[in-house]
Amino acid sequence: MKGIKDAVVDVKTITPENDNFFFGYYDLNAFDSTSKKHLCGRTRFIDRTPLRDDVLELGYVEDRAFKKIAATTAWNFQQGAMLQYKEDSDDTVFYNIRTDSGYSTVMHNIVTDEKKHFSAAAACISPSGRYGLAINFSRIYDFRKGYGYCGEKDKNSEKNCPEDDGIFLIDFLNNEKKLIISYKEISRLFPSDVTRNEKLVINHITFNKTSDRFVFLLRNFPRKGAKDWGTTVITSDLYGNMHMIMENKFFSHYAWKNGMQILAFCAPEDKAGLYLIDDLDNYVTELKSPYPNGPFGGDIHCIYSPDKRYILGDGYPDTDNYRPLFLYDTETEKIVQLLKAKSLSDGNWDIRCDLHARFNRQGNQISFDSVHDGNRKICLINI
């Protein structure tokens, strides 16, 4: 296949040929229970960041045909519009939209076409499907355009630690939204030079597998002339009782293994690697890195298979501008490089196409986004 090399598996494209399709992040539910339908978005361009009125069509592909179910102007190339199946459901999906009153989440039954709208845009959905966590996508856009939404101004853009913004818990059952953690409270409970003096943003947030805790990455806007930011990692229950995992360390991609352990590429003691971190007691176990000599110190998007035996990880481009995809057997510690996919080198980090590989619900198929032959597409591997 053009643009794919060193493949030890068969790769097939599941999206139509003539348009640009992608799914987004690696930890969202893309497959239905039969693995015949795969959620995706269709875009008319891939060479710039989305503007306020740019539309992403949302739907699914089946037998290489695209079925549109909705459209949105609340999206980016890294995470799309947070389109995902409700856990263990083939009928219900979630996604974000922008309305006249701001951003919101839609719960959409794609069989009956019934839609329920909620008054905040969820950055993650609990596995139970009961709750969502909303953060400020306008503030994220000011921080990293590849993860926020273009369309609404952050009303607290001049405030470092606003007291009326932070993390909102959305109750989908009762259609309620509540601020459970504010930036001001974080600054008060975890005082440091960063939280006292820097403009803060919550960049990533994810529920655990038991839907009763979540983790979020607190970062500071880089100062003028600075190249990077610090990351403080905090977990919490649904009432806002917080626990700090790491303070102002390198912490990149992560995924919950279960209710109390987090898999992450990070540097808890200034040594970057793949670690398993126990929530609440902060005990860390270093794992064998699938990508020890790659760029960015071997950083990968990492996620467990449904049975928790395997870790799937895709890395950043190597010197030949190919992105690798690995499968790591935690029982045997054997690492297999499944393939390398050609990447585009346009220099715009916000529109890059990470593979963001993810499992189906049974763990016997992997899909990933790619631009290996010039168009955005979704590819599939049987394992």
C-alpha cells in the first residue's frame, strides 16, 4: 500500500476514496458492537485549522459508504467533535456543537433520530454514560488550537485563575450542570509559583473505567518567548475532592487501565518513559517502552486492549517522516511494530494527523487515522 511500509499486518482503508475522513482521539468509542459501523467526520479541507463557521459532517462508514447523521462547527483535527458511541450502545452517540448560546453536547439516537441537548460541551463521557465533564474549549483554543474550538471568546481570557470556570459535571440523566472544581480553588489548594503567577488551562480530562473518578492535566500558558509549559496531574472524585499525582512535570499521553491505575508516558522522576501510576498513593511502575529511541523521547499515544493484556501505541514521525504503530504484550513483554505510515510535513502542528490507533470493543481489530497517500482516511487492521 502506498505510504505504508514495514507492515506485518494487512491494512485496508474503510472510508470512501475521494473525500477526507477522520475519527480523532485514541480513547473514544469509534466502533459499534458488530465492528461493521465506524464513526467518523468528513471535512472538505485538511490544510489549515478550522475557523468559526467551518462545518464538519458527522456520521459513520459501513462497507466504505458514509452515512451522515449530523453536522457541527465545534471541532478540531485532533479530537473532532468528541463524536463517540455511548458505552455498549449501537444506537446512541455523543458529539459537541455550537449554538447561538454557546457550545453544547448532543446525545443522539441515530436510529430514531431523537436528540437531547445539554448546556455544556463535554470533553469526556463516563463509561456509564451517565456523566460528562465540561471544560472551556475557548480557553483551550487560545492555548492550543489543535484541541480547542474556534467560535467563542473566552470571557476569562485576561484572568489567570477564574473562580467561575474550571470543571463542570454534566448529569445527562437529569440534564444538570454544576461547577465542581474552579481554577481559583486549584490555585488555593495547590499553591506554587505556577498556580499563583501563571494563566492556567485544563488541557485534557478523562474518566476512569468505573466512572467515579477522573484525571486532568493542568497546564500553564507559556510565557512570551518560552517554548513549553509545565503539567500538573490531578485526580478527583465527582464531588471535586482532588488529589495531586505530579506537580509541574513532563506528562504527555495517558489512558486509564481500570478504576485506580493510569498508564502514561511521563517523567515522574525526570526519566521519561511508559509508567503505570496508582491513583491516591502515587505508586509508579515503569514499563518497557515500545519506542525507546524515537523522537520526543519515545512519546506514544497509549491505550490498553479491552482485556488489558496489550498496549497499543503510535509514535511521532521518525527521520523519514513515518509514524510507527506498536503492539506491546504485557505478559510476554514482546513488542511488535505493526507498520509505519507516511506523514505530511507541512509544519502546522495543529493540523497534524496522528494515527490515534484504537481497538474495537472485542479487541480483535484496530483502526487508525492516516494521511499516508495525501488524503485523510481511516484504516483498519485485523489482529
